[in-house]
Amino acid sequence: MRICVAGAYGAFGLKHLDALSNIDGVEVTSVMGPTREKIDALAAERGIGHAATDLAECLARDDVDGVILSTPTQMHAAQAIQCMDAGKHVLVEIPMADSLADSQAVVAKQKETGLVAMAGQVRRFNPSHQWIHNKIVAGELKIQQMDVQTYFFRRSNTNAKGEPRSWTDHLLWHHACHTVDLFQYQTGETASEAFGLQGPLHPDLDIAMDMTIGMKTPSGAICTLSLSFNNEGPFGTFFRYICDNGTYLARYDDLFDGYDKPIDLSGVAVSNNGIELIDREFVSAVKEGREPNSSVAQVLPAMETLDKVERSFK
């Protein structure tokens, strides 16, 4: 499978390039980025034959079967539709859109074209969360409550590498999207109740720097999510699963029980890298002609819940 990575020299574009290099039968044939000097240098460094500053140029190539979009959030929906209109399969980094209407448009385009369109909900693929999911599917666990903290110290417009950003990130449509989708995926239900509270808007960035979200499923499972760009300390997302048969703490690709004892995840997946696992699912779904786990259609209920939360702010 021949892949174009768009937004290739950003923090997550580089993660996808590294992940794809571990997958047999995959070749990155094209990379795209907004600055000619940077994208040419990356292509030369990685031995990639084509580099461009325009996505349309990449999509016009016969040696591109699918595209991974690691571009700014505000571009995701339009670019995902652009890829499918060009006949290319697409994996769009989280979130697939920053509004419900745009999410619905992406799903509609996938149904129209029949192409593989996948949203980058990497938490479904992290071995720590896969371990929990396998136990739920086997009937060994049932979630009673998820308590989640998503914390960063990001009072200026910088990316995960600490470099200046040309676009503004968002706690709700990006960072909360991880947990909202994961909660509904793990419980197998769509939240019947959802609300949010947000703190003051940043005077320059015009986004809330602190946020709380609450959700409840029809069967009674609840989720409390705290998010902040103001937290000084280790950054990232930390999950506590309170279940009918044990408590578990997930920290990225590591899992611990309620007493902080590590749980062996070595047999859960072929890799402990969530980005690699999501890329493997994308490639496999294209080759096998099937719907992937985390397809845009499967993720749409999470976007509906985020829309409900956003409306509750008002």
C-alpha cells in the first residue's frame, strides 16, 4: 500500500512516518507540508520520492492509495472529503472535524464513495485500553465509572514538540474527543446524558483553558473528565476505570491495577505503540476491503455527544 502523509513534519506526522516504517508492505510515496524547505528536507532525510506543499498535487498521483492527515484540526473535514473525492482512502487524525455538521459531511462522503475513512481514535488501540476492552467483551468486566484527567501546560500556542503553532488547539473537539469516544466504545453505549462546564476564555487564544465534562450511559455507567491547559506537571491523559471486578489505571500504553501493580500487556497486540496499531488497522482495512475499527461512522456518536456538551456551555 502506497501512502501520503500530509502534515508530515508536525509532531504526529513524524509519529506516523515512524510507525509506517514498521509495517510490511507499506511505502510512503509522498509527503505534504506547508513549507517547501522543510518538506523537501524531510523527504530527502527519509528517502521519500515526492514532496509537495499542496495536498491536491499529492492526490493527483497514481502512486498514492491512501492518505494520513496530520494537518491542523480546522482542515480535517475538508481535506478528508478532498481525499475521498480523489478516490483515496483516508485516515484523519483526531478529531475528524471540529463540529457535528462537518463530521456528518465526512461520514456522508464515505458512504457515497465506499472508501475506507478512519478517524484517529488512538485510545481504542493503545494496549492498555485494548486489555480492558477484551475483558469487557469476554464478560469479565463492566465499567461503573471512568475518571479521566487530560492535563497540559500550554498557555501559548505551541504543539506537542513545544514549537509555535499556526492554528489553535481545543480542549473539547480535540482532547475531550479521545475520552468521549473511548467511554462510549468501552461501554458499548452512547451517552444519554452529557454536560460540560468551561472556565474563562484565554484573552489571546480565545479558547477555554479549563473544562469539566460529565456523561452517563442508559445503563448507568458514568464518566467524569477534567481537562486543562493550565496544569504545571506531567502532561497527558490518565484514566481510572472503576469496574464491578477491579479498578485499573491506564497511562498511555501502560496499565496498573488499583494498587498500582503493573499489568503485563505483552500479549495484547503486535506492538505497544498505539500510533503503529492504528496505522496497521488502516492498512489492513484497505487491503481487506472492510470497515475499520474507528471508522468515521463508528466515531460519529462521539461527535454527537461533543456537540451536546458544547451546546450545554451556552
